[in-house]
Amino acid sequence: MSQFIVSLHSRLSNRSALGVFSPARGLEYVQIEDLSDEPLAPQLRGLCAVGERLYVATPTSIRVYEVDRDAGEAAPIFVLVQTLRLPDWQLAQSPADGLLALFYCAKRERLLVAFNKLACVDELDLDGHLLARRHLWTLAPDHFGVSHSAGHIRGLFEGPDDDVLVTVAFANGTDEGLVFRYDTGEVVAEGLPTPHSGALSPRALAVLDVQDAALRIQPLGSGGAPQTRVFAPLLEGETRPIKARGLWYADGRFYAGACNFSADPAEKLEPCIMSFSETGAEAQTHRLPGIDGLVAPAPFYFAAHPAGLPKPSWEGTRILNLAPEEPAVPDNKKALEDPSGTGHDEDNDQDVGPESQLLQESVTGQQHSPGDKPVITVDTVSLAYRRVSKVHHWFGRDRHRGDFRALKDVSLEIHRGDVVGLVGRNGSGKSTMGMLLAGILQPDTGKVERKGKAQLLSLGVGFNNELSGRDNVMVNASLLGLSRRQIREHFDEIVEFAELGDFIEEPVRTYSAGMRSRLAFGIATVIKPDVLILDEVLSTGDDAFRHKAEARMRQMREHANTVVMVSHSAGQIRKLCNQVVWLERGNLMMTGRPDDVMLEYRAFCDNPDQWLADHPGIADRLK
């Protein structure tokens, strides 16, 4: 009978291990790992074998092991050779939004790993280079909204025709999950409560239900009615809570892990691996032995064993403990509250959606705590401009040619200390959004709520061309609420920043676009409004001005001022912003971290027709 690999985690010991399991011998080998460098929780999670290598996910990294065929009794069989880390993965604030499922797609020759912080699957080569990032709303646009709470990706497993199947819990913030094809977005099973791992046999699709501890088996084709096997009746006399996690198919049987997540030793279930026939009609229980240094370890994920795995020459279970004597205790309290990594709150013994743990961070690591109130809230805002024809007709009046919808049901939040980039093609609604945020325009429907003063800077706006630069400083600063004494105190600072010298006494009509931008930017940033909105202000001027402006914006961010910038410069957006809002034809296309949004935006700009063909659900919204 086949061996397979299982990742194990003990909440009571706060340690994780790699195990080798065979149906005939049970747990043959256990290697307790040193995960003291893991910042969230010392967990080994999803895993997959590629040749003689074993790739294993932790909440923030992928560990790469090679098999030592000749390992002695005191040497590890799985030798750590590399740890793969991407910067974005370090943004996870709890195990629930870190890396989880891991799968090697031979057809694509890529590793696929679920990164739930961004509701996405990252595609990597075997050396850990990021090749693509695919969000749920791009994989299956008909079934997921554009949101980082679109769902919790728990399973990646082999499907028919070398396709990959994806298991998602809490789809769009609901209590239900589904399974869909990675390549096409086609849903193959839906309405599933708290799904976890999945496995495909020649005759059936099986999905594990975490909370109900049940295996749901769907026969393929016309193979018969779905079957559900609940674990509790199979564990005779067991009254403690039972959960299920980890699923594998081998030698005509499904294998699933049974455990619970209790922190009370008296309530802790003795872990075991259940096996079922393909129809679910027959079941067996394989109890896991006690392991020194790893109390009641819960199975997490299963995978095929790597090539070269030695056959056991020993009796019983060989245990190798590589962990430090004192287990690593994460600094992050949330990691202790949720070491299961399934979005499961063990203290309350109920599943909670990952959306409750998805927090935005700025590039400086600042977080929005759940109690933080946004400084600007845009709630289902729409705005239209009336279009009028100037062609004369019989009655001598302008002809109304219908309304142009500049913004359509846009909702977003901007928090204190954010630097938000507004991107989109010409005519997408960026400048209109900037004027709405500043209060210059009012929406036709919906509402915009502001906490504090918002100031818009836009080229050619706010200056009297016939007045000198000095007079314009006095007028603009007065309009922004500064007294004459305050203006005099800041005047030299404004002139120095604008680098106007004697030109400050000349009429503004003699200024270049760069000079006007420097003066406007100097006035607005000296005054330090609560929210500064820049409409292409940094697109003019030389490199020296742009460097000064960027430095001033970083200072504002450090003092928790909020900046919204309209820009076509991808470099500026990535360098300065911690959040990006993408608009297209007045629709909110996507909001999130700069690298994620700009990747999709660039692909759209390069070939809009192809991008929309790949995202039919979004294409329908743009019609």
C-alpha cells in the first residue's frame, strides 16, 4: 500500500511535524520541525512533492526539503535546503490570512499556493519566483466579487484532464463554500458548509467538511446519489468535539484526518486518520500513536511522498525532534487564538469568515484596526454629467443628448495615514472622484462622508493669473483657513519649497506649469489639510521637484495625514501609495495593494479586449 506525507500541528505543544503514513503500518516516521523563525505560528500546512523535493507551506513562507535516502537513525529524512519568502506574504496578520493550501501543477510546471490575505493563488516556479497572482474574482468572475473577503481558499488538488480544482469557504462573506476549476472558473460543487481539502478518484469527487467532520462524496457522471459520511458515529463512544482536516486518495480509498482544536487537554481528541471506500459505504479508523514532544497532533494536509523516500527498516514510529526545547511562542496573539489556520476561532468553537481578519496595511506597516473610522467614506455614489448639443434646430434651443455617467455605484473607504492612488484610463472618472472627495461636486445618488478638511490640488485651478505669486499665496492660504499672521510665518517656507525666488513678485500668468505646481503644492502641504487630493500635480516639474514632493508626502504620511493622488505614473503609485483604486468607465474595478492592482491594470491597458474576455463577469458590468 502507498505511503503519503501528512503535516501535523499540536496546539498544546505549539509545534508542527512532517509525518509519513501508510495504511498498513500507520504513522511510520515523525519529524518535529524547528519553526522558531516563523513570525505568526509554528505551523506546517499545505504540502506537495516534486521529484525528490518536498515543498511545505507555513503561514508566511514555503519550506523546501530534499529527501536523504541514507539518513541514519539520528538524522532527518527531510533536509531543509531553502526557505521561500515573498514580501507580500509577510503582511499576513494571523494564520487565517496567510499561506495555506499548496499544489504542484505539472501541466503548468508551477507551484500554486493559496494566499488568503489577498484572496488569491500565487503561481511560482520551483525556485520561488512569482510568475503570476490570480485573485478569486479573476479565476471565477461569475462567482466572486472584487474584494479581499471574496473567500477563503482551503484546497488545491488535482482535477480531471490535469486541471486543478480549488476549494473555497466563506464565498463572498457567506457561510457557504464551493469547488471550481482553476482554468475555467466552472463550479463543480457548491452550497458546501465549511469545506476544506478535496480529492478526486476515478469515480467520485470528495470534499471534507471541517466543522461537521464529514466526508461528502459526489459520484462522477451517472454514478449515483451523493453520500455524506459523518465521522462521529464511526468513533464509538466519542463524546468530545470532532473536526476534520486533510484529505487524500490512494489505492481505491479516501483518507481524511480527524481531530479537534480544543485548548483543553481533557477535551482534546485522540487524533486519527479515517479511510473510506470510494462510495463511502465502508470505513476504517487508524489511530495515531502518542508522540513525545507533540501532544495530540491534528492532521493538517496530505500529499504524495517525494521520490527516494526510504522504506522503513524499523518497527513502530521513528520520532526525530528538531525543535528547540522550549517551543516558539508567536508574538502575535491572534496566532495563538487561531493556530488552526482555517479561519476557525477555537475559543468559541465556531467557524468565522476570514473577512473579519483582513486588515489593510500601509507600506510602513501601519494597520487599520477594526475600530478605526475612515476619514472619507464613499457609499454607492453615482454622478452623471448632462450632455448638450450646440447644433441649432427649429426651436433655437440646445438639444439634450442624454447623461454621461461619470461614476456608477462606487463605494470605498480611505483611512487616516493612507496614501491612495487613483488610476484609470482617460475618461475613467478619476478627476470626478477627486472633486467628489474634496466636496467640490455632490453625487446624484449615494453619499460621501468626510472627517476633517479635504483640499484638492489640480493644475490650473485656484490661482488668479493676473495676481503675483505673493498675492496668490495670501489669497489661497486665506481661503484655506490661515490667518494673516500664520501666512506670514509660513510664507518663506512656501517660497523656498516652490523655488520661485524673485518670480514670487511676478504675475502667475508668466509661470510655467511646473512653477504653478510647485507653488500650489507648497501652499497645500504647509497648511497640512486632513486629506490632500492631488490631480496629476506631480506629472509636471523636473526630477528635483518630484523628489521634494515625494519626500513631503512621506512626511505627511508619517504624521497620519491622508493623501489621494491621481496619477498615470505606475512608478509613483508603487513608490508612494499603500492602496490603489482602479476606475474604468466610472466603475470601481479593483482596490487593494499597489502591486496587485497595478498588475491587473497593466494587463488591462495592454489588451482590454482580451482582459475583458478573460473576465466576463466584469465585462458585463461595463456594458
